Amino acid sequence: MDVKLHDIGEGMSEGEIVQLLVKPGDQVIIDQPLVEVQTDKVTAELPSPLAGKVERIHVAAGEIVEVGGTLLTISPISQHVEQTLIPNRTKRTLAAPFTRKIARENDVDIEMVTGTGPGGRITDEDVLRHIATLQSPRENQKEEKAKETNLLQTDTIPFSARRKQIAAKMKKSTLTIPHVTHFDEVDVTNVLEMKKKLQEKSGVSISVAAFYIKAVCLALKEFPIFNSELKEEEGLIYLKPDIHIGLATDTEEGLIVPVIHHCDRLSIKGIHTKMKNLHQSAMSNQLKSKDLSSGTFTISNAGPLGSTGATPIINYPEAALLAFHKTKKMPVVTEKDEIIIRSIMSISMTFDHRIADGGTSMRFTNRFIELVEQPSLLLTELV
């Protein structure tokens, strides 16, 4: 039986072989991991669909395989024989794909690492600790020098599966959607003060971005055109009943957009918790397919990196994207012609001009600005 690469993520077309977990001649049982694959979204281990003997391996580590491509050939065995395999099967080391990646990149045999996690699972820290015990300071210096030399001599880098998927999606979005971006500013002084008071009162620090995202959810309820999807071939614009906010996240592997599902049903604290958990999963490459699906509107929080403005590409097939840029203390002239210092954040709103016009976009951002500048309007949503 040929074991083929199936779709392990939403709409994936190919995957990169990260590691082969078996070799020709190995006997495997049902659900035993055979190969580790990296897609544009997740790293996953593909299990064996049957018990048998590995006859042939058709791929190699680092190879890009299209969905439907053959990975291995396994000759099946009877259920009776399978039972005799189980006690003889070598115990598989427990470790997440990202942890295994750290070990591979540092030439560490993960079987030699002592796991301190639940059930003996090997953590990232376990691998790094093992590396530190193997290398002397002098060896570390040699390794760093070798890396620098390799970088100087290298003039190409792999175009990874994730980068290919990002490229394909960005190209489709720019070729399909007529993008328009307008810029504005929002006074976030009051919401920053509210955040501080809540922390002093409860002892819990809530990200200011959670307040902004809650304001976005409220504004989307009033302007559902930006929580929609255009089906040109049907001549219809689908107004989505649920609000699922995507969070554009910068990772070492590239841009990825985990989703807070039913974001409008969450409190500000709930949004903060969900956002934090998704960010940690994205950074450790532990996101599941469900964490990356069904987004209806995307947020890009570029401010912490220092951005003052941008014209982002819409996350196709969504209708719009709102980006938060740098917050700066600035002198502001009041209605009484007094100059005061306030915290001002730049924002950019990018939308699909096929389904909305500039006036509607500005009214949407005006509502967002109103909610943020008068955070008391969000009080009913704090529970």
C-alpha cells in the first residue's frame, strides 16, 4: 500500500519533508508516526494507516511533496502479527515537532536528551540544556564563527513551503482585490489609563490590544460590510454572522494568522487570554489547523515593532484589514486652544473597494476611534 501526503491543513497544496521517522525494513503498527511534514501553517507527524513492513521510502528530508504524492510503500500484515509487534516496538521519545527541529538544527540526538515534561516529554529547554552540557565555550565560539563564514559564503536560501503559500495567497489577493488604504490617528490616552486602573485594582495586566480588538468587534457589528466575503460569480456579498478576528503574527517561519473565533462574544479579558495563548502557540509552531481557519477580519498590531504606517495586503477572501501602528506622546491642541500631551496611535484601514467606498471605511474607523477614545463605552462589554 502506498502512503500518500493528504491535506493536513486548510487548503494546503504541498508540504516539506522535515524528518523521516522510519526506515526500509521497519515494522510499524497502525497510527505509528511515519514522517514529519511542515506545511505553510503547521508541523505535523503523519501516522501509518495500517500495520505492516516499510518496503520503500520515496521521499527525503527537505524535499517538497505535493498533496497526493507518495511518501512510503508498506506491505500489510495480519492483525494477529500486529499484536506481536506492539511489545517489541521501540518506545518513541515524546517531543513536539518544534522541539525536534531545535535538536536537528543543533545536531543533537533527541533520544539522548532527558525529558522533564509531563510523562517524560522533552521540552525546548531540555534540548537547549543538553546542548550547553555538550559544548565548551571554545566550541561555541568555533560554531558561531563557522555559522558566520557559511552566511558570508551563501547567496541563496530555501523558499520554504510556508513562504510559497504566503506568496501564493498575497499574489491572489493583490490580483483579485482592488486595495484602498486610508490613515488616521486615535488618542489612546484614556484607554491606557483604564488599563492601568484595572491592573491596580485586580492585579491582572491586560494587553491594550485586547481593548482595541473589542472596539473593532463592536464597530463590525455596526458595519457588517467589512465582515463579509464577496462571491463575484454568484453576484452576492455574504455578510458573515460570526466575527472571527485573525491576528497577523510575525514568526521565524514567516507570517501566520491565528484566529480568535467568536471574538465578539468574549470579554476584553477573554480576548487577552485567547490572544496570548495563540501567540505562544504560533511562536512555538504548535498551532492546530482549527486555529488558522474561518477568519472574517484581520488585525495587524505592528506598533510594537516601530511601524508608523503601512498599506497591508488583505487576507483573501476577507474584505478588510485594520493595522495598529506606533503610539507616540504628542502635543495636542484642545478646543480651548490649550496644548496638552496625549498618547496618539496611528492606524491604517485597508479595504476591498469592490464592496465598500472610502466614506464607509472612514465611518467605520470613526466609530472605532470613538470607542477607544471613550473607553467608558466599552464598560458594558467588560464582563
